[in-house]
Amino acid sequence: MKFMLVIYACSVVYGACGEGVQDQELYDTHKECVLAGYESSIEAINILEESLVNQEKIFFKFYCLFTTNT
């Protein structure tokens, strides 16, 4: 049993999210996946220019999906 992390960049201004990006790593537990989702979201928001984040009201959301892949 593994979990796959999928992250979406979203904009409040446009009321939409882009296509999800799948993490290459599979996680053994849901908790590991969720923690990676938060860490990846923080890294991504820190890379973006502050003015862009503020103007477009960008945020990230993610899902940890159960997969039977090993």
C-alpha cells in the first residue's frame, strides 16, 4: 500500500487551479505523504515572487491518493 502526492497551484483571483503535478516518490503512509505535501507547498510558495502571490492570491492544495503501485 503506497500513497501518491499530487499538488495543484491555485488562484483565488481566477477561481481555478492548474493541472496537478505528481510527485515522483511514493509514500509508505498517509502521514508521510501529507507532510511531504505541506513541505512541497511551502517550498513552492517561497520560490514565487511575493508580488505575484499577493496579486493572484496563489495557494497550493494537494491530495494523497492511495495506489496499489509499489
